[in-house]
Amino acid sequence: MSAARWGPTYLPGPCGGRPDRNRHPGPWKSLAKGPIQLDCINDRMDELLKGHPYVKSAIDMACWDIPGQDRPLPLYTLLGGKQQDKVKLYKVVTRTDPDAMAARIAEYRAEGYRNYQVKVGADPLTDISRIQKVATCMEPGEVLNADANTRLETTRCPGGGRRHQGTAA
């Protein structure tokens, strides 16, 4: 296991954190011209939402779904065909008490999840405890990631990355 570099590496949120269709009409204005003009819509989204594929994805899928409903075809057919039968999804383990987070893993496993994303970014020592407690619940073949995009600051956790090394996750 290796530790990634620490530091503020995430892009600023688009339009103040979430798209505001009144202040920033962007792709929504393009939709008025016709939601199946995907090149035009994608070009506009690339201008306004560069680096934020999670924002563009919902609009893109909705635009592709419109002709799919007209035909009718499943969305995956329009996107080039089915590549696999299942998609591995990560279940977010919301940041709370470390023991409560660990207790949720059995529930998520019963729902069919095998990949977990632990939210961290508060107190570094509590975050380490969160990761360690959840890691003890992992079964062979399961995946555990720590998502530090919720306010983790390098000034608040000197040496924190080194403490995470060796965690069985």
C-alpha cells in the first residue's frame, strides 16, 4: 500500500459548488436548442464545467436517453453496447463515529456492495480511527478507499499519510 501526496489537489466546484442554471445558463441554454444536439451541448459543458465530469455526466446521460426512449433502446446500446453484466459501485460510508461507520459495513454488504468509500477530512486522529475500524470489517476481495475531499487540510494532519500506511485495507 502506498500513500498519495497530501495537499489541496481538487478542482474548485463549478459555479460555486453546484450548477446554478439561472446565473450560469451554460449547457441548459444549449438544451433549449434541442437536447439531441450532443456535440453543441458537450462543447458548451466543456467550456463551463471543465474538469467536472460528474456534473456533465447527468446532463449527458439525460440527452442520450431521449432518443433511446423514442426508439426504444436501452441507454447502453446508444453508448456503444453492453460491455459487462455488472458494474462495481462504491458505497459511501458517511463520516460519523468510527464504530458506527464500521457497523454499517455489514448492512451495505447485505445490500450487495463490496467496495466502500470512507469519508474522512475532519480531525486526523479520528479519521485514522475511522479507516482502521472499517478496515477490520473488510472481507477478502472487498475494497476500501478513503475519500478526503471533505475538508482535509495538510496543516491539520502533519504525518497523517504515514500513519495510514500499513492499514489493512
